[in-house]
Amino acid sequence: MEAIAVQELRKHYGEVRALDGVSFNVSEGEVFGLLGPNGAGKSTTVRVLVTLTHADAGTASVAGHDVRREPNAVRRAIGYVPQDSGVDQFATGRENLMLQGRVQGMSGRGLRQRTNELLGLVGIADASDRVVKTYSGGMRRRLDIALGLVHRPRVLFLDEPTTGLDPEARVGMWAEVSRLAEAEGLTILLTTHYLEEADQLADRLAIVSQGKIVVEGTPAELKANLMGDAVQVELSNGQIEEAKRVLAATGARPETVLGERTLVARVSDGGAALPGILGALDAAGIGVATVAVSRPSLDDVYLHFTGRDFTSEDRGE
Amino acid sequence: MSIARDTWFMTVRQARNLMREPIWIVLLLVQPMVWLLLYGQLFHNVTRLGGFGTGSYITFLAPAVVVMNAFFGATWSGMSMINDLDHKVIERFLATPASRIALVLSQIVRSALTAAIQAIIILLVSLALGVHIHTGALGWLVIILAAILVNSAFAGISQAIALLTRREATMIAVANFIGLPLLFLSTTMIAKTQMPGWMQMAAKFNPVDWGVRVARAVVLPGTDWSVVGWHLLLLFGLSVLTAAWATRTFRAYQRSL
């Protein structure tokens, strides 16, 4: 059975088209990543799925329940870890967890045990009776995740789980999420604008850009789709069109132009192709400033499928 | 059923946070104490004008200060909602089956409970100042009830404004805008017969004055219980109306998400 089924979701905020026909399915037990720059529509998709807001058109079901017709059944089946925490800062970690469990219908010993178990599981047991205001960013994020798990949901939504964490805490959080997914047998839908994060965590992922899903597959499939390595050549005096012709003659496939002077081409074996490419450019009198060969990364995947550079788009350039 | 349960859980959350910094309850009491101790002394001769029903101005003033304090507290009660909205606490609960009505009602209940606690403290201080509550223990209960109802009636409005504007600055402006006018258009500080005719008329429609009349009636001799009952009923009705309005604005907030 599909844990999440999304069909043709559309949503406007005023003039802004946030979702423009988003469709995807997530199977039970899968970790699915929605990858895209800020403002691509990932969070909006999640907010529709966790019943915080309605789509203008399209249907979605989570754990077998339609988000529009049976919102309370969905709410009982899901854990939601929002981008901006939502913890009560003036309460302790334990109080936050107990209250979350109570509104999910838990009580008594079962709830107390589950609270203790989770405080240990996410590693904040020592701080459990301190007010959240005193927590570090990483500790807060761990509490956020525990809040999403307290009632043993079947599907967990993690909206940008590591945004705002330092690199070390981020890697720690990845290990945490993988471990929890396994320990709790969860289906996880994760949104992120970190390519490495999607690569690390997701069994399958979809790239979202401008309210649409551009491509979907396992990280390995998406990379394999690019067929080969990327050779990135920065020209010293910007003869891009000439360089394209020269590269094509060597059997490389010129793909994208970055800025005014950098050309990215695909070859089957980067290391072997490089001497030939440099020789041909030299023979044609085209100066090369820098050259780099890379195995395909999700960055390349993003560039390949959207024609846009991930980092600059994320910064809103 | 789940409304009552969830309202209780949410009220406990807010009450516990408030208790963690009890300094706020004390700070909020500074103002009523100034009215009681300084203002009450300053104008102690005003009862000579007549119509006060007692020769002791402090006895006349104390029950009204309880109600006034409950009223002022209520005008600020939306701040806590704005804080919860800003920190996305409300959104987190909206992704759970928690009762939506409870999210609003608990704010009003917390506000009213604070007013009740403050009412008891102000009454204890009044007692120490020699105020005699003519109807005894029943009188205490009636005054506390009046404080609760005046508070919840205005807390409903404050919550609605918080949900509509979602801005602290607007909340402060509204609180200041309605605070003093409603205070002066009531018999809080002066006997009704000493007020200009048009103000006496306006006071009739002022819920703050309804509360003041109730609280004062049980303190002074010659209590007219029909006046007490009728105004408590009016305040209760108003509380229901404003709470309903606050819940409606909550739905508008949800649609805006």
C-alpha cells in the first residue's frame, strides 16, 4: 500500500503559484526526499499533507486517509516536524512531549514510558526537565523530532530537519534520522535544500522546482541518468561557442553554460577524455583557466533537469 | 468532550508557564495596588460629595479595583496568543487532532484564572486596609465571579483581535484605546449620582460597569441580589458571545495558512 499518494496538487497564494500539479507516491517504509531550492513548493506540499492547509485542486492521501475528507484520521497517523520548531519554549522538554502525547490521546503510564524512551532515544534525557529556552539549536531539533514521534505515527514528515544546524550537528542528525526510521519502521517524507542530505537519507527522491516535480527516482538512478562524468572547463577569455564546437568534435557532449566563461560537458570517462579535450582546445587557440572532472552529484542532477544552478537559485538569484 | 479535555491540557500548559515566572502576577498587581493605596488615600474625602453608600472611600473603591484589574488584564490576554502564533506553537497543534476550539478557549480560561488569583490577592490587601465585605464569604465568591466574567468577556475580544491582526503593536494600541475610556465611563472611581448625565447613560452599556456594580453591591450594605444576578447573567452572555467570535476568527486564521 502507498503510505502517501499525491495527485496533481495545485495551490495559489494570491498571484504566486506555489504548487503547479505536484504528483508522487511514497511506499510504506520508504524514506522519500523532496529536494529543491527555497520557495520551490516543498513546504507547501508538506503543509497540505499534514492538513495545515488545503490545496486548490488535486487529491492527497496519507496512511490511506484523504487529507481533505478525514483530516483527523490523518493527524493521528502522522508525526510532523515543522521547519520552525513550534515547541513551547517556556515549558520543559518533558512537558512538551507529555502534552503532545495527550492531545494525541495518550495518557498514564504508557505516555510516561514513551516520553522517557524518546528522551533517551534522541539523546536529551539529561536536559528533559530543563526549560526549552535553555536548549542549544541541535537539542531543540532533537526535541522537535521526538515530538513528532511520541504517538508512534506511521508516517513522519520532516520539513528541513537540519536547517540552522552546524555541519557537525547536521551529520549527527542524519545518523539519528536513519536510525529512527529503522527503529520505528517509519515512512518518512523529508524536504531539504541540501543535496548531500537527500543523497544520504532518501531511498527515493523527487526534485521540485517552481511548484512542479521535475524528476523522480533513487539517487543512484538520477545520477546514472546523466550518463557519465562532468568536465567543467573555465575559459580564460570566454570563447564559449567555439569551445562548444571543439569539445563536440572530441566526442564530449557540451551541456550547460555557467556564467559567461564556464562550460560543462558530459563524457563517459572523465580522466581518459581530459588530455584530448585540453589538446583540442589548445590547438584551436582557446585558453583554459581551470578544469575539473567530477563524478555526477545531485548538483549535476539538478542542473541537468532544470537547467539552473542549484546554489544560486537557492539564494534567490 | 475532547474540547473540555484539550482545553484543560492547554490551560495547564499556560498556567504552568505563568507559574514558572510568578513575578508577572506580582508585576501585574502593582497597578491595582497604586489605585488602592495611593489613589484611594488621595481621594478619601470624595465620599463627602454623597451618593457613595459608605463614608469609606477605600470600601467603595476596593471591589471596583478588583474588576478594573480583571478588565485591564483581559485587554492584554491576546499577547500570549500572538506569542504562540509567532513561535508556531499553534501550527504544531493544528497538525494533531487537538480540539481547535480548545486552543482558543484555553487562552480565555487562563486569562480568567489569572484574574481570579489576582482578585483574591487584592481582596486580602483590601481586608488589611479595613474594607468590610458586607455579605461575607458569598460576597467573596460573587466578586471573584464578577472578575472572572469581566475578564473572559474582554479576553474573548482580545483573542479575536490577536487572531485578526497577529501583531503585538496593534494589540497594544487597542488595549490603550479601550482601556481608559471604559474605565472613566464607569462608576469605578465615583458614585453614579456624581457623574454627568450622558456618562451615567453610557455606563449602562459598559460591561466594566456591570462588573463594578455587582462587586460593589455585595460589599456595601443593602445588597440588591436581583441587580447582582442580572448583571452576572449579562456578563456571562457577553463572555459566550466574545468567545464565539474568537473561535470564528480562529477559523479565519486557519484559512489564511
